[in-house]
Amino acid sequence: MSGAPPDPRLEVLRRVEFLAVLEEEALSELCARSRRVRYRPGERILGELEAGADVFVVMEGRVEVSVESGAGGRYRLGELQPGAAFGEMSSLTGELHSASVDAITEVEALVIPDAEFDRLRERRPEVAVALVRLLGERLAGAERAVDELLEDRARADAPEPAAAGRLRRGSISRAWRELVVNRRRDLGFLAFAGFVATLLCVRVAVYVSFRLGVVASDLLRGAYLTGFALLGLSAASSLLVFRDPARRIIALAYGIACALILNELGVTLAFDIFFKDIHTADPTVPFDIERLYRRTEPVRAVLVALLVLVQAAYLRRFYRRAGFVLATRLRRLWVRREG
């Protein structure tokens, strides 16, 4: 009697260099503790600069590995076929993914959970040894390819020597393009930035006018009307303009308009609530506008703080990556200084 036919899943797993050292029983247990996921052509499996520690093994189909280029496009690093694995680096280091992986065809992947992969390395040291050797080779090749890409782009865009350092792997500008601009989150950020900056500028201008004894009513009236004009223009333009640079200007104008309107609405609300405290019996004596502004300052402070928290959560991946880059640069500066 002939034995049972080999499991095709195990045959694929044996092509993975760091799993080839495992016997059939261990591979079967690994399959049972993992999950199989299917992806459509063009679907993103994992993204560059995104968090994630699971390990993927291509069981069927083909995938493409790429990184963002300096011009905002994609640079193809290579293609993976059944028996190839990716995601090991993030599982080992806990850092963000260094490249994106997209399905070229219908793809079936075996997703090994991070906790299961950790247990496997602890139980089988030979897996860890093979994995470290493979990752060293892959990292060296990827670093060379990315460095060549960025050097070529820097030379093409900026002939002067100083410009070669503008496009660096792991830079904050690269994280901004990948996690904010390329995901169309920059519109929300620009609207938020315009809102906060305008609100602060108006408050400073009103404060200075009070200190100098200048009548602020004309300034406030102009700001209020300008806010409604910008709001109408930005709303109408957003329906007619589709180019990215113009849409960014529209988003900024929208944030400015909201700040100008909200600034005056807050004072109007304070006037309605505190009318009896500020208005005088003599109609020739104007009520104190400065007191109205001071009454609404705590509310505005709370509003701005809430908006900052919401915006930080909205772009948390960018801030996480930017913080990582800044911390790395500070550590390098500290080491150089100590050295």
C-alpha cells in the first residue's frame, strides 16, 4: 500500500528557507495555528510604514514588493511567488513595514500570527538562525536598491551637491508623502491647520487692538464677512476643481473660513448669555467688547485642544513614524557627541 499523498501546503512551506528545517509534524501544526487569506489582483496585502507583526507565506499566486519613490510614485523591488515569505522583519524588530506588498494575481497567503511565530523561534533555534541569515541578505539588497533610487532621483532633481540629502530613506518628508499626501489625508490636515492658525491670529490681533486702544469692531466685522465669503467660495470651488494643488488651497481656505465665523459666533453667543452683565442702562455707553472676548476664551481653548487630539488620532501613523525618525536622529547625534 502506498502512503498518503503529500500535503501540497507543506510542500509550499518547505520552500521557505527558514521553515525548511522543520519536519512534517511541525509544519502541519504551524498550518493549523495559522489562517489562510485570499486577496484579489491589485489588493494591498500590507503597506509601507504601517504597523504589523504577522508573517505571510505566499501559497498561491504572485505578489509585488515596492517602496515609494522620491517623486511620489512606486519603485518595484521585486516579485514573490509561492514559497516566498514576507513580514519577518517587522515580526523580529516590532518596527513598521519597510515596503508595500500588493497582489498581482489572485493570491492565497498563509498568515502566521506574530505570537505563534515567536513561539516557533523559541522552540526551534535553527529557525531563528536561518531567519537571521535570510533577513541579513534581504536587508542588504533592499538598502542598496533604495539608496540607488534616492541618489538617482536627487541627482536628477537637484544638480547641486547639497540637494542629494533631501530625499533620504526614513525621512519625515517621505513619511508625510506616504501616510498623509498619498492617502489624501493632507486635505483634512490643511483645513485643520488653517482653522487653528487663523483662530489664534484673530485672537492675537484683537488682543493687540485692545491693548493699543484701537476700536476692534471694524476688524471683527471684516473678519466675519470674510469668513462667509471664503466659506462660499471654497464650497463652490470644491465641486468644480479636482487638481490636487488647487484642492489643497480650497481645504486651507475652508479651515480659515470656519475659524473666522466661529470666532464671531462665539462672541455673539457670549453677548446673548451675558447681555445683562455687560450692557448699560445708558444707550450712549457701549458695552465692553473685551469682556465678551475674555468670557469665551476658555471655551475656545477647550475646542482647540479637542481638535488637536482628533487630528493627532487621525494622523497617528504619521506622528508615530515622525517620532521614530526624530528619536533615531537624536540617538545618532548623542552617540556622535559621546564618541
